[in-house]
Amino acid sequence: MLDRIWNGWRAEYVQRDSHGVASDKSVFSEILESGLPDEETFIVHRGQTCFVIMNAFPYSSGHVLVIPYREVPDLELLTEEETTEIWLTVTKVVQTIKAEFKPQGMNVGINLGHAAGGSVAQHLHIHVVPRWGGDSNFMVAVATTKILPEALDVTAARIRKRWKEFQ
């Protein structure tokens, strides 16, 4: 019986800032405050209350996160405006990814709290993951191996370009 699958390679990602120092801010807040261009941070869309960014450790090509600018851990802490824009953005992300990548399915999910699997639990974020029959997302967890057909910057550029169709 399998009790736990450890994903230890993610520890540095979720516990350290870009300089290797433990931080109280989420990695998402640090990215927003970095001042780096969206092309370098893999942000593919900025809205009024939320943004869309490529997952730095994707399960599949096109795996993005929809994140409020405000660092809040739970859905009930979002304002009505944030809630509305976030879910409209999730819908637009799904449309964009379906149009660009033609996946056979999609996962849309939130892990609220560390016990639920939230690796950046202090900053709510919604995963949108394109899926194909026979994809190998478990390779990352058990073999520390990523099987992705293209680089993050290429995927980000494809999503940015296709996003414009759904304005």
C-alpha cells in the first residue's frame, strides 16, 4: 500500500526565493514584485485582479495557473470582483488551451491548504492542466523527470498569441 509519494524536488521551489533565502511571501508575489518582463516570468495574461502564469513545474505542456494579485489562501477571502474575474479568466484559459493544444481533456483544480496538496498554500491559485490519453504526469512525482515536448517560453508565446482570439 502506498501511503505517500514524496515530491522533494519541489521543496526548494516553494520554500526559497530567487536568491535562495527563505521568504514569507509566496513565489507568485515575488514574481509580481520582481519587475521582470512577462516574457521572463512566463506571465501570459494580466487582468485587473488576477493574472495567468505558466506553471514552472508543469504536468503537461500548457499547464497554467490563474492567480489573484492579492496573496490570500482561501476562496472565501476573495472579493466578489476577484471571484468573478478569476472564474471568467479560468474559462478563457480553458478556451485558449483547447484551441491551441487540442487536448483530449482538462483538469481544473485548487488545492486549499498544505494538507490538500497546496505547495504554495498562502497564495490561492487555480491549476488548468491540458490532458491527453496516456500522458505521463506521474513521471514527475516518481522519477523527477519531466516529459514535455516544448520549452516554457514557446508554450507561453503560443498561449499569449491565441489568448487574443478570446478577448
